[in-house]
Amino acid sequence: MKNIILSIGLLLGFLSSAMAQSKSYTEVLLLMGSRFEITAVSTNQEKAKVAIQAGITEIKRIEQLISSWDENSQTSEIIHNAGIKPVKVNQELFNLIRRSKKISNLTHGAFDISYASMDKIWKFDGSVNSLPNPADVAASVSKINYKNIILDKDNTSVFLKNKGMKIGFGAIGKGYAANKALELMSKMDLDGALVNASGDLISWGKDEGGKSWRIGISNPKEKNHIFSWLTIDETAVVTSGNYEKFILIDGERYSHIIDPRTGYPVKGLSSVTIICPNAELADALATSVFVLGKEDGLKLINKLKGIECIMVTDDQNMITSDNLKLEYHKANNISSKHQIQIGETNEK
């Protein structure tokens, strides 16, 4: 009789465990000057909270590593020694800069972390009401050149060849942080996880229903209007847009996305969304395609295996890469827990 009771108890325990429902737990907070949403899916709330906190800690660590506004960061030390001497850095930062240079090569300079030399020319905080002096723009552009970021792999050192050069990770840093946070969380016995850094999103596993994540894409002019859906598993979806940060001068709009080759804001596209397995690469390519424009940008993406894009032009026409599959919906107002809005928000 005891054996029968024990067997029934074990069976009930097994059924109870099998019926336990995974739930989605999310924390929203400001990190790296942006709005982050960090989600963990688990049957255990405490386990999910621990994973979310681990993701937050990882993002804060990366922010300290790449921050140019922290005087004590290795990035700041590289900038302070521009034109003076190489700076030895840890392997992680060295590798990030090396990958950044590779993307610069791929995009023929449309992506360039030395664009930070322009930081005093254009301001998008409402304080500017006239175009900058062309001579000042030209002087800043003369300091931008990824080829003048000299890397020594034997000493893991970084040298900015010319005085006045700067580097900044505004077009790749959030994607890298999202990658690293999700990588850490994926090893913490969860059913799924998702990190969304103001439009830089990467997912792992399944949602709380045990299904693939469904990401709604909306137009920034109509933020409650989702015009298409993406179904993703372990994929990054990163959007760069010009509606959140811009200035108006004599009635003309100038976006915060600057072409590092000319020193002037780009025109032609209102948003770019990149879909690929890696949020860091997607982040950099979103900016690159914006700078390259619809024709050259589309040509680049169509050459890259496993990478797709959605572009919305200034006149609101949508263009997609050759192999992208979207799910379209006729409804004008569809809400989604994991909706991505085309356009960057709250970016430092």
C-alpha cells in the first residue's frame, strides 16, 4: 500500500510540474542613456528576477568599459592620448574596436567610431537654431578616419593617430550590451529571454506561451499602428530612426544621424530596421544603411548572408531586402507586448 501511495504522489508531483506555466517577467529602466526592457521567461519568479539582475549588471559593466563620459574609462584614456601615445586596453575593448573597424571597411566608412570628433559641431538638445560654420564641419571631418585608429594586437593597445581624434560607441554600444546581457541570461536555466534597448532588441528561447517571439513594427508617425510583424527565435531586430532626435532650421529638418564622411545629417530615409542573429552587428548596420541611403544600403544588405532589412523612406514608402518575410496585418491598431517602434528613443 505504501508503494502505491508513493507512486501516486510521485505521479501527481510530475503532473504538477509539467503543468507549471512559464511566465514572462520584465524590468524597465534607464541604462546607457536609453530605455532598456529586460525580460526573462521562467516557471520560477525568483530565478527570472536573478537573471534580469544579472543582465542589468552586465550592461552596467559594459557601459563603464565603453563610456567616453566617464573620465576613468579606458575609452576616455584612449581619447586623452590621441596623437600622443598608444593605450593598452583589455582584450574585450580591443576586440570591439577591431570589429568596429571591420564594419567600417565593409561599409566604406559609412560606419566609423571616430565620428565622435563631431560631438561639438551638431547639438540636438534644442540649443541650436542655425547651421554650423562649414569650416568647423570640415575641420572636424578631417579628424574622422577609422584607418587612423591604430591597433597593436601583440600589446592590445589602441592609438588614435591624430590629435583631436575621438572614438564613440553610440552606433554599436547598445547592440553589444544587449548581446552580452542576453548571452549571460541564456545560461541561467530560463525558458526564454529578451533584451530591448530602445529599439535594439535580441531574443533567445521562447515566449511565455512556448512560442516564437512576435515583434510588431510600427511607424514612428503612428506609434500605435503596427504595419507588420516578425516572428523570431534567437534573432536581433535593431531599428535606427530620425524622428526622435532632430533640429529644425529655417523650416528644414536635420536628423541626428550624421554621415561621418561629410559631417552633415543624412536625408532620404526615416527609419532602418536590421534583422540578423547579432545585435551588435545589426546596430552598426542600421546606422550604416541610413548613411548609405536606400540604393547603396539595400545593395549592401542583399550581399550579406543571413541579414535582412526594412527601410522606410522620408515619403513613407517601405522597402525590404530580397529574402525578408513579413507578416502583414490590416488592423490599424494592434497592441503587442513586445512591440518594436521604428525610430530610436531616449538615446544619449
